[in-house]
Amino acid sequence: MNNQQTSLTIGDIAKAAAVGVETIRYYQRKGLIAVPTKPLQGFRKYPQEVVNIVRFIKRAQKLGFSLSEIAELLELGSGHCNDVRAHAEKKRDTIEKQIRDLQALHSTLNSLIDKCGASNKNHPCPIVESLLDEGI
């Protein structure tokens, strides 16, 4: 491969990874992607593997990882499976707690909606009354 095929502009990286140029710049500011030195003339050139890093970041975000967690995963690399697994288990546990919290919220809202539908029109709305109650 010649240098033209392995060196890409920021626009090339963005297009290949299906993100915007500003996303690449944001990842650079967050330290997820190194900023190549700018030549005296022309544009900065990025190695092809930056496309894979951006795709990795986007996939990890879809799994619920924050950018700081993704930075840790990138730092660990593929050779530290036990450490990566520990991060994944921690994220899974966090998601399971969020699911339980959302299910409880769903149940509470269903109960309030049922009370609202059954209430007398001359009385205050049960939903508003429950939101005013400091016990919730």
C-alpha cells in the first residue's frame, strides 16, 4: 500500500466511520484519538486505524459505555481480556440497576394514571397531588 491509501484526512475518517468531522474533533479533545502533527502545507493525515477506533467508540457507546469508560477500554487494549471483562460486568450491573429503577418508575406512573382515570372530576388531580407530596 502506498502512503496515499494509509493516510486519510479528517473528512475521510469521518466519512469512513459514518460520523461528522466535529465528532472526530470532539474525540480528539477528549483524548480518544491522537491529533497528528500538521504539515507546513496541506492537511493533517491520519492512519487508517483511526477509522477502526471511531467505529469502536460508536459501538461501545451503543452498549452504554461513557466516553471516559471507552477511554479506559482503549487504554487496556485487546490483550487484557480479564480487565475488559470486569469493565463490561460493571456496566452490565449498572444497566440492570437502571432497568429495575425504570420498572419501578413505570409501575408508579401506571398507578398514578389509574388513580387519575378513576378520580372524581371535582377533586384535584392525583398525579399533580402526588408530585406535590414531599414523600415521593
